[in-house]
Amino acid sequence: MLADLCSTGKVKIVFSLDHIKAGLLFSGQILDQLNVVCVKMDTFREFEHEMQCMPALFTAKNAGEEIGWEFVLKSMTASQQKIVHLIAEHQGEEGVLLEDLFSKCVERMLAHSQKNLKE
């Protein structure tokens, strides 16, 4: 509904997101409709300081079961796990370009199309 309002050109929305999963909130189509401009604002604080404000994503438990990052990795296929490791190895400070990641995935036969890689 917000995207429809913004597409009229008469409504503008300003918002701020500060969450590790903020990029997953909107699809590319919705971002295009909203005409989103993303500005990365870094605190330049140490990673440990940043994580103090986040819930325990990496160690959370639910009735004795892991529900954090380790659980997510275990639920992935072997190819998906290898892709996550590739991202971690090559992301650097600026991240990794989709084209570069796709090229590495094709070389290692982990994905055959960019659509497949995104999925």
C-alpha cells in the first residue's frame, strides 16, 4: 500500500532502519516503487560494541534447540553453505558484487543463473 501511495508522486516517506536484516524487509520491486535511496551510515564502532545492542542471534535457544545462525547454516543445503562461505571469504569492507559472486559460484558449480544464486 505504501508503494502505491509513493508511486503517485504526491507522497514521500523518510525512514531509518537499524537492523541486521533490514535488507530483507522489502523486495526489489517494492524498493523501485518506493524510489528508495539507501544511505549507509556507519558508527565506526567495533563489531563487539554493535552486537551488544542485538539479540543473541548466534547463541539463542528455544526449549533447548538452537535458533540462531548455526541453526540456519545447518538447515541449508551443502551448496547454499558453500555460497555463504564464499560470501564471507570475499565480502571485504564494501561487500561482494553479485556479478563477482555469481562468477565464483559458476566456477565451482554452485549456481547456474543469477536467479538460482539469489534463491
